[in-house]
Amino acid sequence: MFTDIDSPLQRLKSFPSHQILVKRDDLIDPYISGNKWRKLKYILEEADIQQKTHLVTFGGAYSNHLVATAAACARKGLNSTAFVRGSENECANNEMLMLCRLFGMQFIFTDRLSYKNKAALFDNQFGNNTSALFVDEGGAGLEAVKGCAEIIAELPNDVDHIFCAAGTGTTAAGLLIGIQQRKLKTQLHVIPVLKGGDFIADEINRYIGNTEQLTLHTGYHFGGYAKTTPGLISFIKQFITTEGMLIDPVYTGKMFYALDHLVSVDYFKPNDKIVALHTGGLLGLMGMKEKFR
Ligand SMILES: *Cc1c(COP(=O)(O)O)cnc(C)c1O
């Protein structure tokens, strides 16, 4: 684990007119999947350097980051604790938290108001605990950006467009930094999965000043975070059947929908080389079972 894994590139069949390759970061690991693996890589290295043996982090009940952190900590022999947004009752039947628990993660259920001040939560409970390391929600931070920038080094140099889904924008910031470090001509297309996704540009600006190579497509949130429409669900079903590749309704489903739509309106030139980053997160399907009956 956490050696350099070059995840495969797979060409999509559904778009014979265009060369669309998927960077299969979902295949890195079933639980420490996709961008969460990229984001944790240097956080775990930092824990090692600082001799921290206990990762303390934050997330909602369906957070891919929590599962990834719990699994990574178990494999590294570290303890993990999560402040979970919501009450124990609300989260009782949650499949993701069940997996976290199996990996040995401890939970502190936190009401929505207290959850807003993560630094205070950490200080109250772990302020005097020298073995504990604060890890922000989703793993956001400089280490995460550094880990995500490495994705670019695993891609061909002549990619015209890279697509990724964004929650906080940390992954996108890393990709843009990777593109600029290598002086590539690649355009980065980001699909915010939340409503009002323009804030992603501000988030990216915290890490990098020059955003000329960034295009935000803010019209594919389908009502907001974890919201779906019948159109999105039927697109996802069709995509999975045709490509034999799972995608989820929270993140990658929205990104591939956007990509499919842009192809259909002739957004790209015929010979453009396009890479879509599969950021993983397939356990998100578990929380939406009833939508895929
Ligand atoms: C967390 C997550 C994202 C969002 O990553 P950010 O760095 O927060 O923008 C995208 N896709 C998947 C599958 C995720 O789990």
C-alpha cells in the first residue's frame, strides 16, 4: 500500500467518435479508493514523520473519506476516530459506518452546529493527546493537493482535456498544479456536484493563482449534493451496462453525464484526447439502493 500505483487508462466504448480515456483510480483499492487514496498518501507520511499513531477526522455518514481513512489506518496499524455529522440514531443502519467500524474506527456523533467548528471539536477532545493528528474533512489540505498532482505524471503528455468531479475542489487544485508543473497545454474541466459550484474556483485559488486552464461546469449538480433526477439515474444505469464500469450518483455519475452532454453538443474537436478521472467512491451506491431497483 502507498507505493506508487499507476492505475490503468481504459477507453470508453460509448463514444466511438472521440478518444475518451478513463483514469481508473477507482481500481487502486476497493475501500481506500480513488482520490481519497491520493489525498491520504502524504497525510499518512506526515503521521509517520510526526510519530502520530491516531488519525482524527470528520465526515458525514456517507463519507468516502471516512471509509478510506478507517481502512488505511487499519492497514498501517494506526488508530482512527471520526467526528460524524448527525446523531447515532440517524446513522444506525448506515453501511459505510458499518465498514468503518469493522476497520476499527471510533465515532463521536456530533450535532450539525458543533460540527461546524472542527478545530474546537479536536481541541476539546484531543488537545492534550500527543499521538493524535488532525485530518480535515475529506482530507483537504496541502498534502492532499500534492498527492492529487501526481495523477498528472501518470497520464500521457498530449491530453487536451481532463475531467473531474469536485466536492471541495482539493482534487481539482492538485490536478491543475500537476498540469502547470509539467507545463502541459491540457485544459482542466471541473464538475461541481454541489449547487452554486462557483466557490470551487475560490478553493482552487487558495492553492494556485493561475486558473487560465480551468473550466468550471456548474450546471450539472442535479439539485445539489447527493441529489439526483430520473434522467441522471437512467444515464448511470445505461453507462454501467454499456461500459461494464461502476459509477456513482454523487460524484462520477454527474461528471460522466456532463462529459456525455458536452460530446453531444459538439463541444470538442474530433481528434481531441480526453481523460476522465474516475475518483472512485462506489460505496456511495449503497446509500441509494432504492433508486436503482
Ligand atoms: C470525495 C470525492 C470527490 C471530491 O473530491 P474533492 O477533492 O473534495 O473535490 C470526488 N469523487 C469522489 C468519488 C469522491 O469520493
